[in-house]
Amino acid sequence: MTKQLAPSRLLAAKVVYAALKALKANGGELPSREVASAVEKSVTLDDWAKERYENRIL
């Protein structure tokens, strides 16, 4: 029997995948702002993720 991933781990996997995909598309190098922008464009956040994200201090 397989365990389901916690919402935070699932979101982390999506974010890391999107970041690596953006880096690959740009020859392996990209300023962090552009990586963050690419992740925001490609990862759809659900209500849970938005709530957690908005409450974080970056």
C-alpha cells in the first residue's frame, strides 16, 4: 500500500520541478527572480498553498 504525500511535500515537488524545468530551458543559468517568476507562472496554487504562502515572511 502506498502512502499519499503530505500537501507540503507535493507542493515542494511541483515547485522544484518547475524551477528545474525553467533552468533547463535557459541553459542551466537564470537569475533567481526569473526562476521565481517562471515557477509562479507554471505552478497553480490551491487555497491551502495560497494561505500558507501569503502568511510567510520572505
